Amino acid sequence: MRILMVTDAWRPQINGVVHTLERLAETLTRFDAEADFLTPNIFRTLPMPTYPDIRLALTTPGNVARIIEERRPDHIHLVTEGPLGMMARRYCLARKRPFTTSYHTRFPEYVSARLPLPESWTYGLLRNFHNSGQGCMVATQSLADDLAARGFDKLRPWTRGVDINHFHPDKKAEMDLPRPIFLCVGRIAVEKNLPAFLDLDLPGTKVLVGDGPELERLKAKYPDAHFLGRRPSDELADIYASSDVFVFPSRTDTFGNVIIEALASGTPVAAYPVTGPIDIVGDGIGGVVSNDLREAALGALKIDRAEARERAMRYTWSACAEMFLDNVKAAYTA
């Protein structure tokens, strides 16, 4: 089976969506399936306002339709709701071709954090986009429950995976910093709610890994925190394993691949009880969730690191690929 993934998120972006797509493509080959990609990289692009590192494709519906016809996919999956996703959806509806979608990003919350636009308006647009296909894939049950309450239908589970050999407790090394070390990894941007972590009164050291538009401002405002910028994957694995607690302050992510990377490294997680963390460590195994993030961070220091590692074992790329293919097949039997 040849599956065309239409995505507005692609390299050189570094985020959970791109990482998931890359690993999914690798794993699908084990199941006699092939992933093809329609991305902004083959078009002229324009930087997205407020996200200059994200490039939006400048093309036409007719051009997208022509490319899809040339690729001759057995199935079309719309990864994102950007220009390419919208134009591919238009093609599928016009040709009466079954297609699936996936919900990765809480754009209504992201938009309202920057613009005076009601979340209900954006959710209405997204609902129309996703409900028009034969299935909308979501990473967690709490996200499915939230979207169902907002009128989204045909929701199907699609988990994520982690490389448990790459992210491993054995990579723990000495860090020349006062302990305990509280780590946060991800995009340095307003939607990640990083001041909630940086403002905490915690012992030891706060370390942040990642790049983004808020990096210089937060470095200036929080000189006692250690901002390491973007790090290579091997070095990141060492940092995860060498930290004492992974703090995830975001309230708007739909999963949080970094959470299971930390767990695979044996590092307990502290987070708010929101979609993603509550699904992964909400039962207290591998981490602590609380509306008091300081309480969660200090509580996570007491979590057994072997328990954290064990929790990560639930999330494999093989399971991720199998669920994806099951959802694709269901699109033709519903």
C-alpha cells in the first residue's frame, strides 16, 4: 500500500509532528506499506506569521491535484490543516476519494495566545476540516474526549513511539551543575508556557534545551536558568538520562513526544493534569501531574527511575504504525 502523507509541517522544522512522520515512514516498510510525502519543500514558500521557521507552500489547488494524480497513491492522509492539507482535502472531496486526517496541534489555543480571536471560531474551522474525512486520528483518549465534546466525530486512536535503545538510562553522565537538575525540552515559544517552569522556586538547577522565538527574551529574563539551545540527538539523550526530573509545563500540547523520551531515559516527569501528561503518567507511574507544578516537580524526585523507564515501554513505533494502518483500512469499511 502506498500512502500519500500531505503535510505542511516538514524539514527543516524540528517538532513532534515531523519526528513522528519520519519514524512512521521507516516503520511502515515492515508492514509492506510505503509512505510518500507531499510537503512545502517542492514549492515556493512564505514564512508563517509568528512562526518564521515554518514555511507555507505557495501553490494552487489545481497544482496539488495534478501532483496527487501523478503520485498515484492508494490512500491519502492529511497530516495538517495548512494550505496543502486544505487543497488536498478539496481534491479528495471533489473526486470522492476516501481520506483520513490527524489532529496534532491545538491551533485554537495557539492563535488565541497571540490574537484576539475566539477559540470557538478556529475550532469550527478545524471541525469542518476533520469531520469531512473517513477518520480523524488522535494520540490520546483525553484528546478524543475533548474533541468529541466539541463536535468532532470518527475519532480514531493513534499512539506515538519512542526509541528505547537511543533514549536509555545507561547514557547518564555527570553534569557540572547543582542538583537536582530539572530539565525541559522543546520549542522555546509562548505556547509552551515556559514561565510556569522558570518561575518555580526549586532547588538545584533549571535546564532548557531547544530553540525558538522566545529564546533570547527568556534568557535575559531568567539568567539563572541554563538555556542550552538546540542539541544533537545523541547529546540530547545524554542530557535526558543525566537529569533528575523532566518538567513539562505546556497546557496545550496534544501528546508530548518529549515526555516518553524522558521516561525511556529513566527520568520521571512532572506536568499539569492535561492532555498528554495525564494519559501517559496520570496514574502516578513514571511521573506526577498536579495543578501545582512545583508540587509535581518535587514529587517526581521520589519516583522510581526504573518505573519511569518501564512506562515508556508501552510506546513503540511498531504499535504506532499498526494503529495507523488499521485506521487507514477502516476508512474503506466504515
